[in-house]
Amino acid sequence: MVKLIGGRAASAVIGLFMLAIGSSASAQDLSAASLVRPAVATTTAVANSLGAVTQAQPAQSVTVKLAASIAAEAAWLYKGGWPLYALVDKYSVGAPLDEQANCLATAVYFEARGESVEGQLAVARVVMNRAASGLYPTDWCSVVKQPAQFSFVRRGEFPAIDTASAAWGRAQGVARLAMANVVPSVDQNVLWYHATYVDPSWGHRLNMVEKIGAHLFYRA
């Protein structure tokens, strides 16, 4: 009798375990496209259900890899009401970024680490927008390192980053979310910005579309 009960109990436990695995697998099969809230402003970088992120034409050379579950998971969390700052905090740690994603995070770190996460995401989107525009280099590292574009770059080299800082973690989180294309930000035709405390002549030839923190964002 004890053996029979034990066998039935074991079978029940195994059955529940297999059900849990099946439910988890079903959840992982959800694509980012089916979960993303319709965005008011999107970029031309898209993520598929496997986490591969690609930049649409003409920036064919930009292909980065997110962890398989990040795009779908972030979309699900955002749809469920997670604010941007919470998502940035969640994705501030993870697998090391590849070269292109690291350049994106580096631009965020040096250009906007003192800004809100909304302002940091907008800076990341400008870099991505430029790469897709046909007016600038077609990969993110080349966009950031283009001469006379980003003041923190010196002779094509980046300054040292405090990789143990919270600011670098946030920059990485912002980069991962920008690549996942989950949270709406500036439109894809927004290719320029500058700090509010400067007044470059080129700003008068463009259309200002938004002020986020200490940055003004422009389109042609």
C-alpha cells in the first residue's frame, strides 16, 4: 500500500513538473512582435523572437545579438506596466555587449549619463537613426566615431569608462532596451541633438521636436 501511494505521489509530482516546463516553454515561444505595445515612435532596429536584432536598410552591417529572451521578456514587462527606469535597472546587468552594442552604450554613457533614462534612450535612438538614415555611416561604432560629431571622442578613440559604476550599468541597460525596440522614444527622423546650454548655428536650420532634460532634439 505504501509503495502504491508513493508511486502515485511520485507520478503526480513528475506530472506537475512536466506541466510547469511546458508552460514555461510556451511563454518563451512568444515573439516580441506579438507583445510590443504599438509605438508612437519607433526605430528601424527590430528584434525577432530569437533575440536577433537587425537594422533595416540601408544599415545592413549592423547586426547585434541580444540574449534569446530579452526582447520578448522586455516587451511583456513593458506591456504589463513596468516603467522605463525599472526596465533599465533590470537589464543593466547581463551578458557582455558585442562591439556595436558597446559603442551604443558608450555614447549613452558619455553623452547623457547625468540625464534621465528617457533622455539616455533618446540619445541611443539618435545613434541608431543615423546609422539607418543613409546620411551617416551605416554601423553604430562608425556613427559614434565619425569626426567632429561626438565631443567625447578623441582621434577615433573612447575615453576610459568606469565599468564598476552604476552609470555604466544604466548605459548598458538603455542600450539593450534600445536594441530590443520596446519602449517608444524619438522618431526615426530625429538625427541631431545638443545640450540646452549651447547654441550651435546648425540648430537654427533644423526643426526642434522635443526637449528631454538638458538636450534638445531635432529633425530636418
